[in-house]
Amino acid sequence: MIGTLNQIAWAVQIKSQVDAEFDRVRKVLEHAMTKSPMDIAEIESIIQILEEKRGEVMENERAGYFIHEWQELGNQVSRMVVRDPRYQAIKVSQATRHGLPAAHMDDPDAKTPKQ
């Protein structure tokens, strides 16, 4: 990792929290597969998007990146996925298939899966 010793130490802690948040979002998606068997292929595609985003984030070696971009984690991981055009296309396809308006999207700020 690139930075001062203090920055690196701080960034390593943040990076660990970010990785744990990616794991949490993945578990929510995996739980959704058990509740929506018709949507398994789409959810697997969303998990693939999630893992691509994880790779992009975790490969960054600049301590300052984690300190400045990820210190306030919130629901940043979910928002990254939701903003992806592939995710948007999946959600529109699901909404159409289920007869819902296209504006009906999952809440990226939800802490737990919908029941």
C-alpha cells in the first residue's frame, strides 16, 4: 500500500471494513435467491457486478483512496451496484416481468433483505 505508515495503518482497517461490507451485501443477495427462485439468474448477475466492484475497489493500493473515499462507509457498496447500468437493466427487466412500474427499485440503503 502507498502512503505514510499512519495512513497505511488506517487504510488497512478501512479496507477490512469495506471488504466486510461487500460480504454483507453479497449475503443479502444470496438470501434474496432463496426468496425469489424465478430471479436467480438475475441475482447471480448482480452478484457478479458486486464482485467486479469489489475487485476494482480492493485492488487500489493508495491509502488516501480508502481514507478519503471509504472512511464513511454507509451504504456505499450497495449504491455502487445500483448505479451500474447492468443492474438498472436487470431491475427494469424484472419489473416488466412482474408487471411493476419501472420506477420500482430495491432500496440500496436497506440493512436487511426484504421478506
